[in-house]
Amino acid sequence: MFNFRIINLANGDQIIDSSLKTSYDSLTAVQMQEYIEVDCQLGLMERQKRKEQREAAEHKRRLWRNPFYRLACAFGIAG
């Protein structure tokens, strides 16, 4: 079961609704390939998002350990 549903709009666009689930048996072979591709892309996007969050947290940790940054924060220069 996919944890999203691709919804076709009247103007030909498609949106992904992550609040709905789609079962495998309700899809045709062509739709199954499309859902598999979208599932892979969503997985890659989630991995990239987690990586960026880890890097931002690491950067913030390193910045806070810098004594010049702490001094600038104490004087209200940095934030």
C-alpha cells in the first residue's frame, strides 16, 4: 500500500495527497509504475530533508561553540 495518492485535476495537472492511501490492487500496470517512481522520488526528498536538518544542527552546534560568536551574542551583535 502506498502512503499517498496521485490526484488528476481537470486542467491536466497532478497533485500528491499524502493524507490518502492507495492499495496495490486498485492500480493498473502503468499506474503502478508511476506510483513506484513517485514513491522513490518522495523517499529521496525525505532523505535530502533529513540530511539538511542534520547539517543545519551541526552547523549551529559548531557556531555556538565558537567563543567569538558567543561574545557577539552577549553584546547583542549576533543572534
